[in-house]
Amino acid sequence: MRDESTQAQEREPHWPGMVALFAAASLNIFLPPALAAGPGWLGALLVAILASLTLMLPDWHRPLGHATTALVTLELAFALVRLIADLAGHRGVPLELLQGALILWSMNVVVFASWYWRLDAGGPHHRSRRGVYIGGSFLFPQVTLSADARAATGTDRWRPAFVDYLFLAFNTSTAFSPTDVPVLSAWAKVLMMIQASISLATVVMVAARAVNIL
């Protein structure tokens, strides 16, 4: 039976998810004023406050984490609607619109990586308690290995970390579909369709505007 220190070492760290959300919210600072939802620093400040409350109130980690992710998601949605409206109406400075599109594409990756990380297999707390990746919504390559192969590669107790979900979200935004990780559950498929649609809309609208300018 493992002692408490060993179990603590195996707990999934939560700081990567909070840092990623803070980075996504901070990108609002660099958005053109016409696209930002209020002052650019406001979103980063709210995320920092919620992150601090999460550290002080461990029992509230899950609802506060969901609230933080939802906040950044709303910022992304607001800026995306404004970007599409400006592009469709031929408003705005082309260079600023391109800058805004690149920032929104980056936010899209981080925001949906955070959702996958928080929702998959019950979230980081449940994955840590189980010790292994069970009942997840994504079929990661490590899960498909045989027991002997996992033992040989040292992945017999493997479970995904935030970087795995970040890689998954990056692939979804670049290829507009999952690549090496099949999707199993309905909620994950819906989120992936939304993410790919946002990425596709951003890329297509910017490309169309670039063709008009040329």
C-alpha cells in the first residue's frame, strides 16, 4: 500500500491550468480596443483573483476553476463576434485585425485545452484519486498499449497532464480535427466542433480579408 507522501507526489498539479488561463486572459491586453471586452487588464485581474481564491479555498477549486474558464471563454466569444463583424463590414485597420485574429486563435487553443483538462475523466482531482486514466473521453495512445508495453515503457500508471490536453487543442485548431487522439464522448465531440469552427472562422475570415486587400 502506498504511503501518503507517494500519493502526494502522484497528484496532478493544478498550476499549469491556472497559468494557462491567466495567459489567455492576459492576451486581451494586446487585442485592439475595438475587439477587447472592456479594458484588457480587467480579464487578467479577475482571473488572478479567482486563482488566488482557488489556492485559499481548496474545496472550491472545481467551481472556481470552471468559473474562471467560463470567464475567459466569454471574453473569447465577445472578441470573436466583434472581429467577424469588423471583417464582414470592412471596418478596422487590416494590421490590427490580423493581430486580433492571431491572438484569438491562440486564446482558442488555451481556453479549450483548459475545458478538456477540467472536464475529462472527472477533472484533475478525480484523475489523481484514481491514479490511472479510467473512463476518459479521449483515447490517448498510451491507453491503447498492452499491459506489457506499458510496463516496458514506464506508462503503466500513466494519466494525461495539462500539456496533453494543450497538444490536443493545438491539433484541433490547426488540423480542424483530432489527430492521434480519438474522441469518445458526446460532450468532447461538441466542444471540439466548437473549437474547430472558431479556428476555421478566424482563419477563413482573415484569409478572405487578405485577398481583398491584395
